[in-house]
Amino acid sequence: MDRASFYDQVYQVVRLIPAGRVTSYGAIAAYLGTKGSSRMVGYAMNNSGLADPPVPAQRVVNRNGLLTGKFHFNPPELMEQLLAQEGVEVKDDRIINFKSVFWDPTVELDLEK
């Protein structure tokens, strides 16, 4: 699979994450059948600002609920602000109640496969 089509698949999954929920780079990679490619999902998210239609990149965090992608937002605080607008609480760059707002595409999208 070429990089562009992988990025498009990542963006398709991210666009399905409901407002107020988050997922991880690794969960997206696992759903796409490329477990272990969470870093590539991160690269895709770094480029998501160019995607059309828009991608809600604020909803993708690391496996511990950390806002590791915030430095790709301008300003970096924007990631937390966008999550707060959706009702996701963040403290010290970490999502509070991460497990309760975690959206696992392998589980959530299973019905759509």
C-alpha cells in the first residue's frame, strides 16, 4: 500500500470518531490491519491539516491519553481547546477519564464491516 492511500484510510477512520470521544494511533493501526504502524498513523495525522474533507485530528492521542500531537496545532493549545469544546477533559496534556472516552475502531466499527 502506498503512503497516500494509507493516509486516506487513516483519515477515513478518524472522521468516524464521534465528538467527545478519542482514539489512539495504535488503535487505528490495528483496525487497518497494520498493527505496529502507529508511527505511520502519527505521520498521517501530522499531514491531516491538508486533507479534504477536514479531519478531526484532536481526537487522536497516544495510548496513554497524552496529547502528543499538540505541537502540530497552531497554537499548540488548540488541540486541548477543541477537545474541551467536545466535552473531553484534559489536565497536564493528558485526557481525564481516558478509558471512558476511548473509542476503539475495532470494536465500534465492527458492525459496519
